[in-house]
Amino acid sequence: MAQETVERPNRRKVREGVVVSDRMDKTAIVEATERVRHPRYDKTVQRTTRLAVHDADNTLGVGDLVRVAETRPLSKTKRWRLVEIVERAK
């Protein structure tokens, strides 16, 4: 019997954002911005969240565009890990 790959129904969240701080050891702060429609006024508004991201190799720099994924709690504030660096800062 061949084993089929079944996609899990509750996949982990993936966000894209810009690194705003890399001063901590193995941790970076990433600002992820999402655009949503306001429920009453139907205007597009931007919501920004700051995510503490695990960067094991300390490779991130301020201004890098990165993709991060939700993970188990790694510390008091860290719940995200680095998936890939989309674009390096110029």
C-alpha cells in the first residue's frame, strides 16, 4: 500500500515582513504589514505587527525582507522561525 501525502487542515501561518531590529542574539524583530478592509467604512487600512523571530545563525540584517512561519514557543516572546530571506537590504 503506497503512502499518500495528506495535507494537514491546520497549517501554520506564514508571514512576510521587514527586519527592523537585529541587536539580540539569535533573535530578530520583523514587522509584518497586512492590508484589510475596514468592516464599517470599507476603507483599506494597514495593520502592522512586530514578530520576534528565531534566527539561529544571526544572518539577518536590518532592512532584509524575510518570510517567517509560526512555530512552538521558543522563549517568552518568540513564536516564529525564519523560513527564507526573500531579499537582502541594499
